Amino acid sequence: MNTATKLSGFALGLAVVFGATYGVGRVADPVAPPAEAPHEAGGGHGEDGGAGHGGDNGAAAHLPGGLLVSDRGYTLRPVDAPAGQFAFQVTGPDGGAVTAYDVAHDKRMHLIVARRDLSGFRHVHPEMAPDGTWRVDSPLAGPGVWRAFADFTPTGGEALTLGVDVTVPGALTGRPLPAPATSTTVDGYTVTLAGAPEPGRTAELTLTVSRAGAPVTDLEPYLGAYGHLVALRQGDLAYLHVHPHGEPGDGRTRPGPEVSFSAEMPSAGAYRLYLDFKHGGVVRTAEFTIVAGSPPTAPGAPAATSSPTAGTPAATSSPTAGAGHGVPGHGHD
Ligand SMILES: [Cu+2]
């Protein structure tokens, strides 16, 4: 039973798609769909028991990260914390708080937060108490409904990103998603973005950092890389965390000005990208809005005019090319 569980987990990781690991995924993927649920029936399946069903596991294996508060027996649970602090636990399959985590990208726990309107992004690293409670100075900067993502690997398990909504009371000011752009500035740095993401296909995204018109060629390693890229999908905040090609110290990866990534957006639509990079001892976040595939039709807009020119794929190839993505339930085989 563990095998099937782990395969599902592996496939989930793959859906997030990171450059080098993608190749591995193409090999493993055909094995993934578990025909029979590895679910030892206790007293028959209760009517409300959606979460435990094998079919749901299969569907979850195709989901991007961060959409589930509970997956494969692990559950993200915020706990009460003093004002100004944010605290949570991850409970494991035995119901108790998990206390053993593997280090990934220099940390055992990565906590990412963003408001549901995609503003206010923060990426922080809580400290764990011996009882498994993680605490950090609250990254929730003001009122709103926030999505908190815990990105971690329980020792002996697969990498997981669980997400939970946290409401900070107060007057809400909805912020519209900034328009798509290929250049942004943060704190005196200009970051440009090259690349054209297409849904369901791996795209090269290259980010170039400059300051005062000069390329920055001495980026500093941050969590084992010259950049960390998180993408959140507008609408449901599906979470992708992508690491760049190459590592500091591998003898071929330059410390800027370019940092490049392979990323696969799971569907058409708008995403907010957050690039964390470190220079001069300070980590900064450059943000971009991108649209994968054809721009979505605005709600309430008249149906598209007759010629859907841009981005229409040449009709010759079969629609099965994107195998598996977005297929609800047990599509293949
Ligand atoms: Cu982190």
C-alpha cells in the first residue's frame, strides 16, 4: 500500500515540474494511476468518506500544490499564537504533530503567504518547538484573507505543500491584479522577464537583474540557489515553486544577471510570479503578472469575436498531447 501512496505523492511533486526532475517524471508517470485503492476498508466506506478514496488520491496526484489543507495523511493546522506571531502544526498519519522533517533548500519548513488577491507575498522560515509547533513573526501584513502554504518534506515521506486560509480581520481593500508586464522594479533593482509560458508545457523563464542600468553579476546564494520562483494561479492560488537551472558553486552557473527556470503552468490563465533573490545581504522579491496561453475572457464580457487569432494552436496535432493535465478523476488507461 505504501508503494501506491508514494507513487501518488511522487506524481504530485511532478505536477509542479522542476527542470531537471521533469525527465524523471516522464519515466515514472505511466506507472502512476493506481487501479485499486490501497485503502484497507475498515467498516466499509462511509458515505462522507471522500478523502480516503483511492479515486480521490488519484485526482490529488494531478493537482498542483497548495490547494489542499490535508493530503496523504498530513494536515496543516494553524494554532493559537500571541499577537504578532503566526503558529501552526502539521499533523501526520498517526494524528500527532510531525516533528521530523528533512532539510530542503537549507530549511526544514518554508512558509509562504499571500493574500487571496495575490498581494502581500512573503516567504519566511519558522522555528519549530520540540512539540512540533512552528512559530514565526507573523508575515500576515494587514487585513484580508490570506493563503498560508507550508512547503516541507516529512522524514520518510514525500515533499508536500499544504495550504490553509487565514483571515486577518479589518477593513479590506481589494487590490486588482497588476497588469501583465515583462519588467518590474523592487528597491532600486530592475528585473525583466523573458519567456512565454504555455499551459501544460514546460517553458523557459529567464529573469535578468540589473541595478541603475548595470547588470547584477554578483547575486548571492539564497537557500542554495540564485533565485527562487513561486507562482500562484489567480482564482485558486495553486502553488508552484520552481528552482533555477544550476546551483551556486557548480562551476557553470553564473551569479547573475540571468537566472533561468523551467516552469510549467498547469492551465491557461493569469499567474503572479514572485522571484526571491539576494544581493548585498538582502533578500528582495520581484513580482510579475503573467498569462499562460490565451488571455482569459473577462467575466461578463461578450463572447469573443469571431476570429480567435492569438494563441490558437495549430489544429493538426491531437488534443491528447497534454496527457493527463486537468483531467478530473481517473482519465487515462
Ligand atoms: Cu523557504
